[in-house]
Amino acid sequence: MACGRPRTSQALTESSCAWHRCARASDTAPATAAEEPRLRLTGGLRPQPPHNASSCPPTNIFMSTTQKLDELKSAVKAAEDELLLAVMFHETWKPTAFDTGLQDRMGNSYATNSFNVVRQSLRREMLLALMRVWDSDHRTVRMTAIYDTLKNDAVFDAIVAERASKSSVPGFADIIRSTLDEKRTAVHSLIQKYKKAGSGNAAFKKLLALRHERLAHRKKEANTTMVLPSDQEIQTFYEDTLEIMKQLESLVLATSFDLNQAADVYRHHAQFFWASVRGERTEGHPNYRPALLNTPTTLPMIERRTK
């Protein structure tokens, strides 16, 4: 898999990536008479073996502090977009799992088939959006990479200086530094919770396995020993991730956008949507078809959950 970075740039000549060092050396070697026609067609680049992008170091090690801060802000904004999707899917899904009145209205009906499809799709997309911000690929948005940048003292000093420049009050910079450092510590604590040896690492591994083997990818042979995360583990991970995002919004972007408040809005919308949903065997359905008494049914049932 190509990493997307040009193999002839100055940054990559200084890279510790063996593939890029080899490619650079190959491209600068004198051409033989037999190679000249082919190299004219390829712009002077010789073919190279496949490159594993994960072995290539992150590009930000060559960046200035200003560039790192700009990239950090972009990463936080991208994470916010993904988590807003997770919130939308999660709050729309919740009534399908926990609203007993909705489940009773669906009952055993043909409509329940489509109800279950929608319900499963919402859950699937919520988990994918949630796990995307915890990816391990250096080309994607990663909570761990965001914090690694925040640990850089030069970047943190730049954030403090940028925020302190808004006021000329004596000592304001010290107050800002103390406040932002508390937020950085809170982010670190929550991220560490899901890393190795953290109290939430077991739940995180379950979610990661689910994502890798059932959602984003599919193995030819199902893993029959996989332990799925519980609803409570998913909910806790979801809430912790939203809290991390809340702290990052304030720390990096100087904004106060609480995704939990956004969740209240989408929860309110979902109530109005699901209030009118019912199966065809429930009165009020446009194609109401009353069930016959004492008649066995093979229509789908709803899996009921408890909070």
C-alpha cells in the first residue's frame, strides 16, 4: 500500500523509512543504456517493490511548530465531524433498543423486518464512526496521535501564546496555561484508560476486534471465539470519547461545543420520528391487518434490551 508521499521529496531523503531510502538511491543512480527508454516513460522513476505505509514515519516529524499546530486543529475538526455522526446514529438508534412502547407497536409483523434492518444499520454506522477516531493508521484521524502532538511542549506553548494574545491583563498567560494544562491532563487520563494496562483496554480490544473482523472487514471464516462488547462497555466508551472531544474543542480550537448537548437535540428529533412508527398489525398503521387469534406466526420478533 502506498503511503501517498512523493518518494523524491527532501523530507523523505531524511526519512528513516528503508523503502524511501532505497527508492531515492535507485532514482538517483545513473541509467544504463537499456534502462533509458523505460525511464523516459516513467519520468526517471524506477519500479519499486510494494511499500508498507505503516513502516513509514509520520510526516509531522519534519514540520515546524506552526505546521504541527495547524495539523492538530485540522485533526480535531475532523474528529468532531466523525463523532457528530456517531452521536446522530446513536441517539436515533436508542429508541429502537430501549423504547418498549415502540417495540410493542412493531410487534410480530412484516414491518419488523425493515425495522430490524434500520436498527442494525444505525448501530453498525455508530460503531464505525466511533472507532474511526481511534484508528492506528498514521494517515487517519487518531486520538492517540492528537495527544502525542499535545505532549509536544513547543506546540502546547504555541497554543498558550495564541490564546494569551487575546488579552493584555498581567498574569493572564499563566492562568491560561494552568487551565489548558488541566484539560490536557484530562485528555491524557481518558486516552490512557483505553491503552495497554488501562482499565478500559479489555473493552477497547473487543471493540477493535469487532470493527476489524465484522464491520470494516470480513474474515472468510468467522471467529467463533470472539467476545463481543456489552452495551454498557460501548456506552461507556462512547461517553468517554465525547468527553475527550469536549476537552479538545476547548483546548485546541478555543470553542465550547459539547457533543452531549448535540445528543440532546438528536434524541429529541428521534422521539418525534419513532412516535409514528408501528407494524401493520398495530392499529394506526395505514395498512392495518389485525392478527388472527390462535394463529401461529413466523414473523420476526424484536430483541429487547435493558438499560
